[in-house]
Amino acid sequence: MVGDYSISNGIITINPNLATNGGSVDGISVPDGIYSVLTFSYPIEVRTKVTAHTSYVRYSIGLLGLSYGYDDGGPSWWGLILNQSRVVTWGYDVPANALVGDVLVRITYPSFYLKDPTSNTPQTWSYGLSNNPNNYRIRLSAWATSTISLDFVSVRKYTSPEPTANIGNEEVLPPITFNLFSSGNPSASMGNYFSSIIYLKNGTIIKRDFDIGDCNLGKDCILSPKITLQLSSEVPIEKMEVCSKGCPLVCNEYRVS
């Protein structure tokens, strides 16, 4: 922070006493405002949520070396400032409360983009790669008879064009089929009714009941019908249990590699 500001109920107000003190940041004379400790490189987006401002507006947003200045002082004052010099003289007298809402800038190597809640924007200006300053601090400032209040400030890397995502139909994997093969005590019968319990590694448990007809454990046999699972996503299977519903209830566990 530099100069005059206040913080109350999560809102920061720059220059609340309308007394421009200013100071110096990185050897550059600056008015009251917020100047980040960190420096940032391009491309970058700086977004502010303006909650209130005076009817007379002097508000600068961007980087220390490259920012746009709203200034109701007129055409001799508003515009795009590069290394303390005006390189673009576009601007307008800001109506009452016209900046309440989102005010953002996007700074890339060839251009500076400004968007505010009014119909005067968006505006984009090209200023030449060779003059593009990088690794500068974020700058948000107000001065003289101007006060501005901000709810939040967000800073993010900007990609042009911005990435998009399309959500299509859910993919269904081919069904998984298990052949169950039984062998064991010739005097025992597993009965006709069984449950298969499938444990997936994401914690999901799937249970299927089926009637396979009598299969004596004394003679090797393949249980039929087969167990078929239809999974909507590729989740590894941890283990499977096959439980007889006869008397007594017997469960055999199968590990799946």
C-alpha cells in the first residue's frame, strides 16, 4: 500500500480522505494505491470488483509500467500510460456509479485490453512488443478528489484464445465377464442360488444375484450363467466374492490382479 487507504468489512477504499500523499515504488513516483509485493509476467489478467466511487473519477488499473487511467480531468489526462508516458489518449467522462461492477484489463505481449461495465468498452490497443514492460507490480490507484472502493482483486495468467471444454455423452466401457470354475469336496453341494459381490478400488460395491442350477463341488464345473458387469468408468476391481445362498451360507473370495 502507498498513501491513503482504509479497510472495513472486507472492502478496501483507496484515497478515502481525498488527500493525495503518494510515494515511490521501484523508483517511480506514484499516487495513493495498491501496489503488489510480487511482480508478474505476461500474459496476465487483472480484475477488480468496484463497489463504489466518487462522482469525480481518477482510477488507474494495470501494472506499474503499463496501466489505463480513468480521469475526469478530460482528454489531457485519461488514457493508456506506458513507462509514465501516455501512448493512447482514448477515454471518457465516467458517469455516476458507472464503474460499479467488474473492471478488468488483459495485458499480453502485443496488446492491452480494457473492459468495464459501460458500453464504452471493451477497448483493445496495440503498443508494440519492443516497448512492452514485463515483471512489474500490479497497480490500482486513486488520487486527488477521487475515491474508489474494491471488494476484491483477482490476478491470473491469461491464455488467448481461452481454453474451452465440451461435455459429451458418458462413455460406456465394454462389459466385463467372469467365468466361475468350481472344484472341491465331492460330498458337498453349493446349491442353486448365489450372489456375486464385486469390490471396486474406488470403494463402490456391486452385488448381483443369480440362479445357476445345482453344481456339485465334487466334479469340476463352470458355473453358468456367467457374471457380466457393465461399468460406466474404468475403475480397477479389487476383489470379488461368490456367496452360496444355500445351507449353510458359504463365501469364496477371488482376488483380481
